[in-house]
Amino acid sequence: ELRAPPDKIAIIGAGIGGTSAAYYLRQKFGKDVKIDLFERGEVGGRLATMTVRGQEYEAGGSVIHPLNLHMKRFVKDLGLFTIQSSGGLMGVYNGETLVFEESSWFIINMIKLIWHYGFQSLRMHMWVEDILDKFMRIYRYQSHDYAFSSVEKLLHSLGGDEFLGMLNRTLLETLQKAGFSEKFLSEIVAPVMRVNYGQSMNINGFVGAVSLSSADSGLWAVEGGNKLVCSGLLQASKSNLISGSVMYIEEKTRTKHTGNPTKMYEVIYQIGSETRSGFYDIVLVATPLNRKMSNITFLNFDPPIEEFHQYYQHIVTTLVKGQLNSTLFSSRALDKFDLSTILTTDNSNLFINSIGIVSSVTESDNPQPLTDRGYVWKIFSQEILTKEQILKLFLSYDYAVKQPWLAYPHYKPPEKCPSIILHDRLYYLNGIECAASAMEMSAIAAHNAALLAYHRWNGHTDMIDQEDLYEKLKTEL
Ligand SMILES: Cc1cc2nc3c(=O)[nH]c(=O)nc-3n(C[C@H](O)[C@H](O)[C@H](O)COP(=O)(O)OP(=O)(O)OC[C@H]3O[C@@H](n4cnc5c(N)ncnc54)[C@H](O)[C@@H]3O)c2cc1C
Ligand SMILES: CC(C)=CCC/C(C)=C/CC/C(C)=C/CSC[C@H](N)C(=O)O
């Protein structure tokens, strides 16, 4: 039996988490509920583009895994188009020399990998595939409307103690225990962690596996920019966008139209210099909760809502249109240098994490040089690059733009993930980033929070935190 739906729901943050939450909440609660979506910056959040010479390039979340089924579904439902992200040839630089270089010939590549690392690359692929297989169970659970009240319970339902163990150990410990060699770890695994999460192999094993899955083939992006998914979901959910900054959330008792006193949440926000507020039955917070990022204060909650202190990693994306100084990486003649992505090993003397040629958001494979003065290169670094550093990397360049980010959590296992249920009808999505930060993870958290809010509103406790779901759903077939 269903209760009357809530009158008003607030979502704070219009990134992929907030906009997909609006989409799923509309599916569950129906057309009559009013959904307000608060955004203080741009719709898309960490999905954003930067412009170089009139062309747009992904500056934040850029690649999507072929098995990221929520993102795939959004693109289909919204009538958007995809483009394939082909990485081209990759090399690994250790500060002195290229310790590994891909070949364009599949068979030569295999021989090179086996020559350098034995069968470790294949074993690694199998390790990641096994984790992905278990991870995919979430789609089944969510399609049957099951929800979880904590990130740990969600992960446990997918991969049992193995997944929880991965949260509590570093990737390095996990892979050393599995017998991978120091050489393979430092020359292949560490560079992948640096390009994706700007961190070392001391991140937790789960995010490490997510990061390694980005080495799979078939990665894709949304034509026109990944942020189009957010604006599409916002529109499809028929939510009301409020371009303001939420400052406080307070619990208050209000007398509703039924005449009954009801506990509600007052959301107090600022538009320019004006302060306004609104009352809501349910609130979803879809932005990392810390002072530097969202700066939201919870007032008069009993018990009080804890302060969140998750430290987010500072990363800078720089786009440069220019001609790479390939002699920095290799003694090979300029016209013989065919790498399009250079990753780096964990060397504190290096001032970049990675550098690679990028296509614009409208270009499929094979990016073309904009003029004879070169391609557009994307560089990830810990700090803003100085002009001298850019001049070291490029023989000449004629355009550079930068975007600093508080990009993703600074992972430090054992991870204790923040609660999803902050209060009776107040939910937090971004706690899932403590396991791994990726577009699909935010979409999964959004679907889960929408289901959780719906079942708790209607008292459907049997749909929350069900144990042995995998076995139950298997026998249901
Ligand atoms: C450089 C970079 C590269 C990445 N690459 C990839 C990738 O290739 N693939 C991948 O899957 N993931 C990638 N990610 C991760 C991915 O982008 C994020 O995990 C995802 O976009 C997070 O979405 P979100 O909606 O949860 O948070 P956000 O996108 O951060 O959205 C939160 C929103 O809330 C708003 N907000 C904050 N505080 C308030 C307030 N008080 N009031 C109102 N609004 C507020 C913010 O302005 C923001 O728009 C990358 C991230 C970065 C930074
Ligand atoms: C959630 C699952 C199962 C898979 C996601 C895999 C994936 C696409 C991970 C990438 C995560 C990430 C934070 C990448 C940042 S850098 C991306 C890219 N190399 C770039 O150059 O922008």
C-alpha cells in the first residue's frame, strides 16, 4: 500500500548525481511531486568542458566504461549520441626514459608485454574482470527496486567480504598479496592510478580496480559533452532548477494543509545577495559535504549531523594546443615519435601526472591537428603549470587553458564511508565516492537514494538491506 506522495523534494547539486536522482525520484514518486534542484554553479558540476580555439574539450569526467549501464541508458533515453574514445599509443615515462611503449601491432604489443612482465598483464585483466562481474549485480538489484542504507551494505551485497576488504586495504597491499611484481606495479599500475586519480597505489583496492578498468577497450563519451546528460536528465525529470547556493538545512515543524503538524526541512539558500528559503518533505544532498566544496550547515538536528572532513585531491587539467617536445621523453626523431598518451611513474621530481592528445567533444576517433602547429594536449598535474613548465613540454604552443579541481577523494584506506541516511528523510549521495569516484558511481548512488527515499516514505522495509539478494534473485528466474 502506498502513502500519498510527498509534496516537495529538494536536491542539492546538479551534477550527474543530483540530476540522475531527480530522474529516478520522478520515476518513483510520479508526476505530482514538486522537485527543486539547487545548483550554485553550472549544471554538470564535475562534468564540464573547456574551449580551445572555438572547440570544446572535456575538462572533468571524460571517459565512460562500456559496462556503465546507467550512463548508457541515460544516453539512449535522452536521445543523445556517443563517440568512441580511442587512446592511441601509450608510453610510460619514469623521469629519465620511456620504460614501456605500446606498439600499433596487436601481436607485437602482446610480445612486448610478456617480454617485460610475463603474464601479469593478462592476470591483471582477469582480476579486474572478476570484480566488474560482481559489480554488475547492482543493475539487477536496482531493476528489482532493492535499496541499501549504507555504502558498505551496498558493496557487501555485490562482492561480500572481498569487496569490504578491498575498501580497507591499499591497492598496493592487495596486488602484492596477489603476487604481482614490483616492476609491473610501478611501471604499469602506478601510472594508471596517477592519470585517473592523481594518487599512488596507496588508494583503496576497490577504486584501484575501477581505475584499472579504464584500461579496457570500448571507452566512450557523449557527443557534444558528457554534461549534456545532466541537462537532459534535468529536463526529462521536469524538475525546477534554482540557481542558488544552499547555506543551511534546518529541521522545523510546520502545519501542512491537512492541519497536522509535520516535521519538514527548511532549505535556506542565497541567490546573489538575497537569502530565500523553502520547506521540503525530503532532501537529497548530491555534492561532497565539506567546508571547501559545498559549505552547507545543518541546524537544530537532534541528534546533530556530524561534520564531514573528507579531503578532496587537488588536480589541474591544462589544455595546450602546441607541438610536443618529444625529445623530453625519447631520443627518437620527432617524425618517429608516435605516442599520443604519456603516463608517468610515481616520481616526485615529475611535474605532470600524464599528457595525452585529446579529441574535441564533437570529434570521433583520430583527432586532427587544428593547424600545422599541433594537436590539443590534455595534461593532468598536481599544481598549476608555470609558463616555464609548459615551454619545457612544448617546442611551441599558441594556446593554453587550465581548470583546477577538487577532483575526487584523497583515498586513505581503511575507508569509513559517510552515512547515506543523514536524518529521517535527509539523504547523502556522495558518500559513495569513498569507494570510488566516477560518473557511474554517482548514478548508482542516485538510483539507490531515490529507491531508499521511496521505500522509507512508504514503509517498505522489506525492500531495504535484503541479505543474499544474489541468491534470491537467481532462484526467482
Ligand atoms: C578531472 C576529472 C576527471 C575525471 N574523469 C572521469 C572519467 O573519465 N570518468 C568518470 O567516470 N569519472 C571521472 N571523474 C569523476 C566524475 O567526474 C565525478 O565522480 C562525478 O562527476 C561526480 O558527480 P556528482 O554529481 O556526484 O558531483 P559534482 O559533479 O561535483 O556535482 C555537485 C554539484 O553541486 C553543486 N554544489 C555544491 N555545493 C552547493 C551548494 N551549497 N548549493 C548549491 N549547489 C552546490 C556544485 O556546484 C556541483 O555542480 C573525473 C573527475 C575529475 C575532476
Ligand atoms: C565505475 C566503473 C565500474 C567503471 C568506471 C571506469 C572509469 C571510466 C574510470 C575512470 C575514472 C576517472 C576518475 C578517470 C579520470 S582521467 C580520465 C581520462 N584518462 C582523461 O584523460 O580524462
